[in-house]
Amino acid sequence: MMGYTDRHARYFLRLISRHALLYTEMVTTGAVLHGDRSKLLRFHANELPLAIQLGGSDPAELRECSRIAEDAGFSEINLNVGCPSDRVQSGRIGACLMVEPVLVAESIAAMQSAVEIPVTVKCRIGIDHMESYDAFNAFIETVADSGCDSFIVHARKAWLQGLSPKQNREIPPLKYDYVYRLKQQHPQLNIVINGGIRTIDETRRHLEKVDGVMLGREAYHNPYLLAQVDHLFYGEPGLERSRDEIIDEFSEYAEEQLASGERLHAIARHLLGLYKHSRGSNAWKRYLSAHAHKQGAGVHVIRAAREQIS
Ligand SMILES: Cc1cc2nc3c(=O)[nH]c(=O)nc-3n(C[C@H](O)[C@H](O)[C@H](O)COP(=O)(O)O)c2cc1C
């Protein structure tokens, strides 16, 4: 999620779940090819398994970026066909590609030709007046013909004119039935559902119908939810770290990052939701928000925030 799931957020989330697949923010092909690559693609080995999400639609550029991403050590490459913002539409990136399935298929084929790791697509169920199940299914079938067998579907369409990206995550109704039907029709495809999923119970119900669940906002704003997923959904013992242990581990990481020149606020802002739905959440958030951005703030701020709770 742009502006949220940076490397610090991912390091933190990985302290909570060992197995949940994490994703980078979207990185455009232009940025990978012409920007500060070492900064853009930087991650800590502890974050793995980690998918990089690319934004673009030029098959040759996507092929080159995929090669670069595989070399950098990412676990999966995901193509963004879901972002509705004006800025990306003008670059033919994101949800506007829902009506260009042939171009998406060519892009995926080019990406796959360059790498061994999985190449996946994250898409919507439609855009604008493309809103029937048949049109959505036709998009998936065309892209699947390129060899892509894994789709993450945000189960609402996007209106490309008139709604902001935020409204496009809230206003168009969720149609989970489209995603269930897609899985029924194509049992060989790996179908991951996304959009508005907030609890373990909801996750469990979706998993009766599809192969995977992606949590966006809830995973970020209520991260401790992920503490349950390793043993519930991956059949593995969980890390079973208490919130206190997570804070201790993360503080060590924060210490290293501060020593290399990062500011505490950039690191600690991702911790705000750690106590969501539990006692002391407001005091924790209030303290961190008030102190982490101050000039020279150190890791003691995180520990002091914890003391506000007990
Ligand atoms: C602030 C923000 C930034 C996002 N950035 C991206 C992004 O870079 N790539 C992407 O595929 N989706 C992005 N999304 C969409 C989410 O991945 C997800 O599809 C959407 O929020 C619906 O799922 P949720 O209800 O679980 O949050 C973003 C969402 C938010 C709230």
C-alpha cells in the first residue's frame, strides 16, 4: 500500500507472522529503470517472503524490471491492474488496464520470460461500465492464457472518473460472488480475494470458496491480527510473540536504523495500531504521535509509549 507498506512496516509485520506473504508498495517501471534503485528496492532479508508490486504496461520495461527484481531477491512479482488514481492512468498503469487484457497478457508473458519466480496479477472486478461478470471473466481468461495462474482480486470495480482513490476503496459495492464464481469456473487458477476483509472469521469463510485472502487496511491498522494466521492458515506454529516482545525486537531494529540516519517517526509510525482493540491503545498512539517526530527522538520513545499502557 503506497505510503504505508515500506520496508520498516514490513519488518514490523514480519515480527508478527512468519508466513503471511508481504507486498511492497507499487513501484513503477519508470522508477525502477531510472530512479534510485538501491533505495526503491531495498529490503531486509527478514521481510521474506516478499512480493514486489510493479506498475507499468510496457512489456519490454516490465520484463527488464522483473529481471532486476528477481536479482534483488524478491519472492514474487505482482502487476498492478487495480490502482485507479489519475496519476497512474495517465501513465497507462493500474486499473485502466482492465480494458486492455491483451496488453496485460503480453506484459505478463514478457515478465515470465525473464524470471523463475511467480508472476501474479492484482486486479479489480471491472472499471466504469465494464461491470458484468462475463467481462471480468473474459479479462481473467485472456491474461490466464499468457500462463499467469495467480490472481488477487479486489472485489469491487473502480470508477476512473469522478471518484478519488479513497472513494474507490469504499463506494463501489463489494461483489465477492464474482470472485467465488471465478474460482468455481477455473479451479486450476490460484484465486486470492481482497477488499473489506477485517477478521479471522471472515477470512476463514472466504477460504472455503477461494485459495487465499489478502488483507490491506486491516493488516496495517490492526497488525496483531496477523499473530493468528501462521497456525490457523499455514498449519505451522506461530511466532507467538507478545506485543511486548515485538516491541523489544522492533526496538533493536529501530536502533540500527537510527544509527544509519533514519528518523524515528519514519520507523515508529507503523506501530500505531499494535494495541488496536486492546486496553491502552489510545495512550500508546497518543504518546507515539506526540513524541516520535521530535528532532533527535530515539528508541526510548517507543519504550516510554509502552509505559503509558501499564
Ligand atoms: C493507502 C493505501 C494505499 C494503497 N496502495 C496500493 C498499492 O500500491 N497497490 C495495490 O495493489 N493496492 C493498493 N491499495 C489497495 C489495497 O491493496 C487493497 O486492495 C484495498 O485497500 C482493499 O483491501 P482492504 O479492504 O483489505 O484494505 C492501497 C490501499 C490504501 C488504503
